[in-house]
Amino acid sequence: MMNNVIAIQDLHVVRGGREALRSVSLDVGPGVTGLLGPSGCGKSTLMRAIVGVQIVRSGGVEILGRPAGSKPLRDRVGYVTQAASVYDDLSVSENLRFFARVLGVQRIDGGLDRAIDEAITAVDLDGYRDQVVGNLSGGQRSRASLAVALLGDPEVLILDEPTVGLDPVLRRDLWALFHRLADAGKAVLVSSHVMDEAERCDRLLLMRDGRIIADGTPAEIRGDARDIEDAFLRIVEGEAVA
Amino acid sequence: MRTLAVAGRVLTQIRRDHRTLAMLLVVPGLLITLLWWMFQDLPGATFDRFGPGLLAIFPFMVMFLVTSVTTLRERSSGTLERLLSMPMGKLDFLLGYALAFGAIAAVQSAIAVGVSVGLLGLDVNGPVWLLGVVAIVDAVLGTALGLFVSAFAATEFQAVQFMPLVVVPQILLCGLFVARENLPGVLEVISAALPLSYAVDAMQELVGRADESAVWADVGVVVAFALAGLALGAATLRRRTA
């Protein structure tokens, strides 16, 4: 059944001599899925493996029924790295124009300009279109990087800590954007190390030390704990005891 | 199409950086003028002896430097990884850079050759436009090698360290200071394996005997080295990294 947009089977990844991902298996469907865990737990590695830029020791990763990183997927999966990956010496719109051309966004009927405008508006950088990215603040650079991932209307969005360094208003607006995209049928995988963002997700994957330690809706995972952070600590302590 | 997008973007980046633009376009002409001035009071046509070699060396050196730092920046900023996760082919990427720097090289060599022949009175027996061709091919060689070595640098600091390693030995052994046939046996053999030797050969040939077939043979060797450099560079562009 092609319900699962992302299907991962027994994934093992070794980075820098340590096991970054240990036997990870999971399925992600449409909706907003949060990948939460402390720094260094393997969130970025997992996302890189999904996007197909990570060397994998063993295991299978399939997106939309195809092997991760395969050619037909490259314009269907949008990816944002933790550190903004945009050209600092180009303006926001010049960056977007370049990446839109790489993605093959249709130019006829002003389609390219429209796609760029929509992306800039979605991340609320309208007043900064012609600003050189190197002159923007950290949060603005991150948003410019996010705007690139929105180009080309991808079916799957893999966003690595997109809300880091953003104020509450912006965070609220971005999460609203993620849900809007999910409502349109896309699968949005968002990682964070801030536990209180957990409540905003349709589904949660908690990670620690290269393993998925919890998988469910926020309500399921919280159970009778105070909040997700508490639930997370309980799970971790439970593992330590067991 | 994507090749043009890359080329256009690189040109926009360079155009925005006025200092680099000045270094690329104007400095080689200035340095050749300085050299001419140095030899002004010496008897004999010393400028005619050294001038052609410099016309070969400067494009190579300048393009190598600019390319190695620029492509290193692509790697370290994450934009290269992002591009390779998109429908960007490695060849598109490389050819885009080669095209952009080739275009800059065309302007650069027009200025340098124009200054040398027109202003400073360099005596050329062969067709002047062929001087330009050799200079452009030389610049593309510098671009190809710069791209290749950027894979072995982690920081811009490390990238520029390849200059004394890759460029200076070639300047010393290419036949500018000591005619290649007068070099000690081992050094002569080494110089025959270095691409800059053939570029300098071509330039000196054009100024001297002007046997055009010998010039084209040398150009062919430089082109072959440039293509090999591009192929090696392509091998260092990895979609999947650790």
C-alpha cells in the first residue's frame, strides 16, 4: 500500500567512526511529523539518509516508492539543512531564481517569478528580496534557505531544525505553513531539539543515540506525563533502569 | 539549461565582487606592464622573451586561485550538497563553472594581449587572436585544476595553500626562467608532464617561429589536461558523503 511516503527499513549509518543510526525502521505518511531529540542523536543523519546524501552502511530507504536519492525524486523532495545553504553573495531573489532554474520550475507565463514570489511570501521575507543574503540576520538567512526548499512544490519536505533562532511569531507562522502544506497532501518531516514544538505535530518520532525511542501522536507519547519533555525523560530513564 | 543557470550565477557573484573582478580582468594586464617596465633599461628584447610566458601564466594562476576558493566555498557552505540533492548533474555543474570562467578569461586575455601587443609593442609573428585562444584554454585549465584541488581543502586557508604547491613549480619549470631543454634531465622530464609547459611553449612559438601546427599541438595538450582535470574534478563531486 503506497500510504507510506517515507519507508525506512533497518537503517545503519556510521559517521566519523561512530554508529550514528542503529537499526532505524520507520514509516512516514502525509501530515506534519516531528523528529525530536537532543543534539547529536542522529536527526540530521536520518534526514540526510532520506534525502539521499548520506553514505549508508546497510538498510533501505524508500521515498514515494523509490530508493532515496534516485533521480526522479530530486525535484519531488525539498530539503533544508540545519546551517543555511544559500549563496551569501547573492540576493534572496537571485538565490531563489537560481535554484528554481535548477529545479526546472516552469518559466512560461511568468511561472518562475510566481514561484519565487510565493516562496518569499511564505517565509515572510517580502521586504528583503533584493538584500544580499550575507547581510541578513541568522534567522532571515535560515528563512531564505527554507524558501529554496519550497520552490518547485515538492511532495515531501525534509526540514532540519528550520525554526531555530526564530521568534515566537515567526515560529507560529512557519508551523502554520507546515500544516497548510500537509493539508495539501504533502509529507513534512521537521526536526527540532526544542521539545515544546512537539505539540504542533500530527505525529512524533523521538530519537536518542541513533535510535527511535517513541513513535506516535503527541497525546499518545505524552500519556500521563506532564509534557513531551517529561515523557522523553521518563523513556530515557526507563531505558537506563531496564 | 542548468549549465547556463550555474554559469549565470557564478558571473553574477563575480560581478558583485568588484575587487575580484578587478583582479581577474585588470591585474594581469597591469602585471605585464610592470614586467615590461622592469626590462625597459636592459639591452635586448627581454620583454619579448618573458612576455609570452606571462601571458600564459597569469590566466592560469588567477583562475586557479579564484576557482579553488569559489568551489571550496560551495562545498563548505553546503550549497554543493544541496545542488546535488536537486536535479543538478555533475557535468552541468562543472561545465557551468568552466563556461563562466572561460567567458571571464576571454575578456581577461583580450585585455592582456591587447595591452602587450598594442601598447607595449610585443612582437608577435603569429596571428594575435591565437594568443587569445591559448590564454583562454590556459584559464580553463586553471579552472579545472582549481576545482579538483578544492576537494582536498576544508577551509579557504587550505585552498590557497595549493597555489605554491600546484602553480609555482609549474611557473619555475615551464620554460620561462630556464629553457626546458636546458633543464637538468629529471626536471626536463617533469616539466614535460606539466600542462603549463605546453601553454608557455605555445605562446613562445606564436611569438617566435610561428609554426601554427606546433601551436595547435600544444593547445591540444593543454585542452587534454584541462579535460582530465575536469574529469578528476567530477570524481570529487560526491552526492553521498559520510
